[in-house]
Amino acid sequence: MNGHEHHEHEHEHEHEHRSEAPESLDAGSQALAEALGSSFTIIKIVMVIMFFLFLGSGFFTVGPQEKAVKLRFGKPVGMGEKALLGAGLHWAFPYPIDEVVRIPISQIQTVTSDNGFYFTTPEQELSGEETGGGMDLDPRIDSSLLTSDTNIIHVRATLSYHVTDPLRYTFEFSDASNAVRNALDNALLYTAAKFSADDALINAQAQFQDAVQERAVTMIDEENLGVFVDNCYVESKPPRQLADIFNQVLIARENRSKTVNEAVSYANQITNSAIATAASIINQAQSAKFNYVTNLVASAQQFNDILPYYRQDPSLFMQQTFVQMVGSALTNVQDKWYLPQRADGKPRELRLLLNREPPGTNGLNF
């Protein structure tokens, strides 16, 4: 093979390699393009699914005892009452576009004021255990209220309320429940200064509690917090250092009340018995009066009936009356003796001999 032929052979071999390379390159590019196309399709499907999941996550439910407000970029969607969402299923853009604020309207909420109470642990609250306060109050942990007679007492209160104006309660105040508690704190301080220690603790507990609630309601209405007060429970106690003395006072008051009640009960019993006796005596007197008057009227009528017969012949009337009387008397006697009139007109003398033991014969002597 000469040089020219050798060169042509190499040229043909190179041409074959060049023709095979584009074919291999086209197959790889096509496979890569198909793989990328499939990946893009999957990504699109995933994105569509995620988009629908994103939209679906915006559904929420409002309960029957609450309202909801939809905030879009921090501002309520709608104005006034239209911004309130009622019970049922609703939709909003997911966070951070929209935010749903739930507002309980019929649920009873409570706040507690213990600014005038001594320190207790949660365990002591659950067990109801009373701990000694030592000789003095610890101002770092113990609180108290000053009464009108310059004494101190421990008072705490729990106020129950429900929301009546959800928009104002939620958006007009940074923490409306804290404002309610501040009103309760003020009510305790104000009312304690109006009552004496004995009245707040013993004599007028109910009035003290009512006064605290009335003051709290006044403060809440002045601030227009958008709530309605349902109930206020006030617990008042003497200083723990004087608990024994107050217990003795309570015992003495109970004994006094018991004695007074017993005396009042005895007085009522005696009074009722006297009233009953007086009524019985009056009834008997009226009955006797009625019987006496009735008998007297009957006797007068009888006398008026026989008076004409007496006037016609008094002697005959007297004999007839005597016979009637003697006849009724003799009817009931066992033995009868007749004393005939003496011839000389003198009355006969009748002597009776009464012995301790009756004699065998009749002891009558004429």
C-alpha cells in the first residue's frame, strides 16, 4: 500500500468515526430532554397539588359559642358587624396573608383579683390547707386591704363575665381581660375603705360582696369594655395572726345568737300559749254567757206562762206546784215517812238517832 492509499484509508476511517459521534450525541440529548420533560411534568403536578392544598388549608370552622374576625395583613375584613363571622364553615387565605381571631361570646370567662390576699401556693389552694402567718405580715408576698375603721383584712374576688361587643373587646384594647381585672382591683380597694372590718368579715358579708360587684360593674361600664358581668364572688378573711381571736369572737356571736333565738322561741311559745288560753277562756265565758242568757230567757218565759194561773187562784196553784215537786222528789227516795198533822195544830217533832252501827230496829222516835 503506497502512501496515497494509506492516506485515503485513514481519511475514510476518520469519516466513519465522525459519522458515529453525532448519532450518539443525539440519543443522549434526547434521553436528557425526555428526563427533564418528565421532571417538569411531575413538578407541575406537585405544584398544582400544593396550590390546592394551600387553598384548602384556608377553611376553618366557627363554633356556636363564638364569633371570628378575619384579618388580612392585620386589618379586619369588613366593617362593623359585617366583620364578625358566625357559626359554620368559612374560608380565608392561609397565614401570613389572613389571620383568624376567634372571640368567645357566650363562654363565661373569669378573672381573679388577689391583690388584697396573703400568699398561698397552688398546692395549698387545692388542699385547702391554712398556714400560719407568723407574727407579722410579709410585705414581699402578703397583701391586705385597709378598712374604714383602720383595720386590715385579706380579700380576694373572682368575677365572671361574658363578651357582648366582640370587636371592641378584641381590637380596642391590648388586653381587655386585664382591664376587667384592674376594675375588680379598684372595686376591692374602694369597697374595703367603705366598710368596717366586722361588717366585711361577719356582719354584712353579703352587702360587702354586692358593693364590690356594683363598683366593678360601674368601672367596666365607664371603660366600655364590651362585657357583661354575670357574677362576683368575694372571699374575705381576717389576718392569719388574729385568726384565733376572730374565731373566739365568732363563737361568742354564735352563742349569743343561739341564746337570743332560744329566748325568742321561749317568748313566742309562752305568748302563743297565753293567747290560746285567753282564747279558750273567752270562748268558755261566751258559751256560759249564752247558756245563762238562754236559761234566763226560758225561765222568764216559763214564769210568764204560769203567772196567769197563779193570779187566778194562788192557793190552788201553790198546792199543785207543791204536789208536783214532792211527787218528783218522792219518786227517787228509797224510804218514805208521813207525819200527819197533830190535832192541836202544833207541828210534830222528828228526832233521828244516828249511831255508828245501825241498831237492829228502826231508830226513829216520834
